[in-house]
Amino acid sequence: MQKWEYVSVRAQLIPDASLQILEIRLNEKMTNSRASDTDLYDYFNRLGQEGWEMVGVDEKIYYFKRRIE
């Protein structure tokens, strides 16, 4: 049986029109409560390089999953 782990990233649009990460949760546990110095798109690219796949978006929350080996 395949096992998965999940990440959710909550972000907001800030005045200079960039997106800012507010909260990151891994398997429902908060791992980062305000990553203000991280660009959202750079972070998403890093997740992709680590094997994470975006599986959904709900307003300001982005969901990712990857298989646990």
C-alpha cells in the first residue's frame, strides 16, 4: 500500500503585488508560522525539486503530497 505525506502552505498577496508565505504545515503540524523572507514561487520550486506535487488550491491555501518510500 502506498503511503503519502502532505504539506499545506497558506499565503497572502502583499502590497508590492508579491505573494508571502504565512504558514507551512507538514502532515497537519505547523512547521513555519511566518516565512516572510521566502518568495512563494521559489518555495514551490523547491518543493517540486524535493518530489512534492501540488494537488489542490483552496483560496489562500496550496496543498502538496509526495509518496513516502
